[in-house]
Amino acid sequence: MPPHGLRPQGRDRAWLLLLLAPTLLGLLLGALGSVVATAGLSLLHWDLLTPPGWAGLENYADLAGDRGFLKALGNTLAFSALYVPLTVAISLGIALLLNRRVTWVGLFRALYFLPVITSPTAVGLIWSWIFAQDQGLLNGIVTALGLDPVRWLGPRMVLVSVVIVNVWGAVGEGMIVFLAGLQAVPRDYYEAARIDGARPRHQLLYITLPLMVPSLFFQIVLSTIHAFQAFDYIYILTRTGTGGSTLPTVVYSIYRTGFGFFRMGDAAAQSLTLAAMILVLTLGYFRLQKRWGMPA
């Protein structure tokens, strides 16, 4: 083996850097550049119409007394507390059901994954009709049973309704992650367990779930990020005629603060605060994973 292994040398390295340059430049400007620009904007007062003025850390200090932002943060935490465990549990259950040699299993996998690649706008409009109070599909069933119509998107039920739609749209992605993890488990373990008389539930508890810990952690991290960044379904289902929302989340607050009230510095400060929260939670997950002795 050459002393440098598979690392390109000389002209090969130059060609490699040249071919990767567009992608590296896009990542540098699109990812790092946007973070730097947002950080700079968060230190300014700017309404898009007048020249920006220096604010320092005032925009961050104002977040502690911003009732709208605090309400949005509470809604985001409540949404995440329901969304993350439901998405992980349902995705894992579907993956276990589809990790078998049954007829049409490929079709079922495609159907469960379909919401992931479907336009959120189209899906949100369909769910708006389903949840509609007057002529919605759900209330049509409810009234047919002799019950009173339910305000699915009203103050009492809006959180549950929004969680249902978002979980429905996310289980396909989780299913793919868990199917990959399930198919990586050696079949020999199950055969040995069956020979020893282990029942299916024992195989699940003592073989499948322990070996699925890396996939579980990965999906929990993804679901947490998706929960804190949830916007499209929430925007379509909960928006009001005045531009507000019956369930404002942090991303919704960022959108309305920046493009509704034109307080770009405040919106940037909220964005970085949200990014910091996601970063802390993600690092916490990986630290917990390493403590459990699993590779990150």
C-alpha cells in the first residue's frame, strides 16, 4: 500500500479540488455565509426600508420580554414533546411490519413514503378540508354519528390536529431509517434465538431494540430538528385572516417578525436562538449516545 493510502497526490489532488470547488463554494456561501450574515443582522435594527442601525445585543435581550416569542417557544416545546415520540414509535412500528417477506411489501413501503415527497402546500390544503368545521370530512363523520361538530383547528384541538398532520408526513422518512437498521441486523441472531425457544417479543426486546439503538438515536435527532423547524403545515392549517396563527411556533414567529412586521434584526436574533437550542439538544443526544457506548 502506498504511504499515503488512497489520498490523491499531485495533479490528481488538483483535479479533485477543481471538481469539488463548486460544491465547496456553495456550502461555504450557503451554509457558513448565511450564518455569518444572520449573526450580523441580529446586531442591527433594520426594517428593509431605512438604513440599518446598530443594536448590539438589544435584540437578544428583548427576547426575554417578548410575549409573542415566549408563547411561540412554549408551543414549539409542546409540539415537540408530542411529535418526536409519536414519530419515532409509529415509524418503528411500520418498519417492523414491513420488514417481512409479504406480498406487495414494496408497494406498501412506497405508499408510506409518499407523504415525504408530496408538496406540503397541497397536503396542507387537503388536511384543511379534512379538519374544516362546517363541511370537513372528519366533522361529516362526526355529525353522521349524531355528535356535535368539533373545532379541530380551534384553541383546544389545534395542537393535536397539527401534530397528527406532521407525524403523518414524517413517518415515511423514519420508516426508511429503521428499515435500514433492521436489515443490518444479522439473521443468525434470530435463528439462534428461535432454536433456544425465544418468542417474538423476546427477540424484539433482547435482539432488535438493542441493535437498533444507533438508528433510534439518529431518528430522534432528526425528529427533534424537524419539530423545532416545523412551519409549512402549521402555516397552512393555523393561519388567521389577520396574518397570525392559532398555534404560532418559533419558525412562524421568525417568519412573521421578519416579513410581517419588518423587524429583521429581531427575526435574525430569534433564528440564531432557535439554532442554538437545536445545537444544544443535538450535542446532548450525541453525548448520551456515547455514554451508552454506541458509536455516534
